[in-house]
Amino acid sequence: MLFSEVIGQREAKQLARQMVEGDRLPHAVLLYGSPGGGSLALALAFAQYVLCTDRRPDDACGECANCRRSSRMIHPDLHFSFPVTGANVTSDDHLVQWRAALAQNPYLEVNDWLQLIGAENKQGNINKEECNRIIHKLSLKSFEDNYKILLMWLPEYLGKEGNRLLKLVEEPPENTLFLMVSENTELILPTILSRCQLIKVPPLSDEAVAGGLQDRGLAAGTEAQAIARLANGNFNEAIQMAARQEGDNAKLFIEWLRKCFRGHGVEMVNWSEKLAALGRENQKNFLLYGLHFLREYLALKFTGESEVRLRGEELSTAGKMIPIIGLEQLEKLTHLFSECVYHIERNAHPKILFLDASIQVNQILKQKTPIAALAK
């Protein structure tokens, strides 16, 4: 991937180029930013720029043998590590799917990836076997007598296994580059984080997202601008919104709120079973959408529609909720959804979790005089 193909991120691109051109390339670089902001796409362009044999001041040439192989993610000195599921499963077992997924969308998010490889109820991780393979790969001589690069997507999924890589990150073999891409640096071991040169990748501007959609033929004119405003700097979300009228999580969440508001016991039991069948990563994604909805609801309540990143039925439902949910209730709902995410990550029984959450949502919504608008 070329820097010119990465949407926006002018300053981050410039910093990456300066590291290489100024011969000041550290042995470990961590690009961090919010999901869909382009950190992974930027890392792919960074790796190709390092490996290019005829690089230009502003970009890789895109024509040399190294560039052709890097762009297809088959360069023998470019290795990948990313979250998978299973105790002894490694990234190598999913390289074909990985290359296809990035060729289609280098802005993909972890939930999309895990569902693609059939995660279902399993949570992703970067396991012990993966760490051992990384150590082995980077101990070998490079094929092209140039840099060996390990591009690790989401090192926060290492957990404590990151200790196995600590010495390698601190004292790697000559001409070895650790190129890491993170969405949550707080979950990375401090000992790993402290050994990396950090490059911040901010959320994309609305103009960059709209331009990216138009360049790819996904949306045009005012439609692209509207989607960009709603995507909040997340190009992956913008791609998905361009492909559908309204988010699946949005419809599911609104329907759940309505059933909780009505408080019919059988309905809530059936709905809890439906949510439990989604799989843990989808459940987390559903609840994270709920937190997003509550944030935007708060903005709608106090600033008006022009500042809100909701669309269609989401916006209509949020408007109807204004006389129902006050600040105290909003705080309780936010705390509840955050707690549910915490317990899902720790393998709570999903049917019990969502039934309990449904009952609590009903109690929170009924704290004030019920208004029938939400129950329609």
C-alpha cells in the first residue's frame, strides 16, 4: 500500500517518512488511534516504504519487486501477527483470509475480522504459540538483505504473553522493525509500550472520510458528506453505512429498548436469548453501540440535532426519549452497559446477563412517568 492510498493523516505520514529518510528508524514503532482511523492502512504503507528499493521522498515507488510483493502482502521479510481464536492457532493459519480482508478493506475493525474467521463465541487473542513463532521468524536472516518487519495488529490482545516478546522488542536482531498498530494503548504491557516510538493517528476529518467515499465510488456529493458526519472519523463505519441504510446494531438496540420499556416478561426472556446467540464479540459490539447511542442522545438533549451523529430511526427514537430519560437515568444506563461489556469479556453467562440487564433497563426507564411514544 502506498502513502498516497491512505486517506488523510498527513502529519502521521510525514513523521513516518522522516524516520526512514533521516536514517532514524527505531527498532519498534507503535501507531495508535481510534478504530477505522487508518492506523493499519498507514502501517502497511510504512512497511512498503521501508522495504522499497527505489523510494521517493514522498512515497514508495510502487514498481520495484519489493513494492509489488509488499502491496500483495507476500514479501518474505514482511511478517504479520494479529488476533485469532484457539489455543494453538496462529496468524499463519489465517494468512490467506488476512490478505484478502486487507485487500478489500484495510480499515477493518477487530470484530469484523474475528467474525470473518468464525470466532462465534470465542474471543480473540495473540497466544503463546504465536509469540514463539514470532521469535523464531525474527531470528532468521532476512531474504532480501534488508529489513525484516513484523507488523502486529492490536498488541493489546497479547495480554501477559507480551512478556515473551519483551527481550526481542528491546534488543531485536539487526535491521529488524517491530511495527505495531493499537487502538487501546492502556491494555498494552507498559514494558512493551515504553520500548516503542509512538505515532498518534487521529480520527479522520469529515472531509477526508467524504473524499475517501467518493474516490472509491461508495457515495457521492451530499450523501458522502452526511455519512462522513455520522461516521465520526471512522472510515470502516463509513464504508458500512454506505452499504446499508441503517446499522444492524442500531435496529437491534432500538428494538431492545422498546421491549425493555414495555417490560413484558416473556418478551424480555426471548430477547435475551436472541442477544445471547450473537456470540461474545458481537455482544460487545452491540453494547458499545449502545454506549455510542447514549452519548449522541446526550448531545441531542442539550445541543440539538445538528450536532448529533445518528441517522434515520436512531435519531427519531432518540428524540422520543428526551422526555423519558434524564441525566440520572442516562448515567445508570451508561454504567450498566459498561458493566455488561466487562462481564462479557470475562465469560459471563450471556442469557442471564442480558435478562438481568433487560430488567434493569426497564426499571431505569420507568423511574419517571412512562410516556407511550417509545413503546410504539
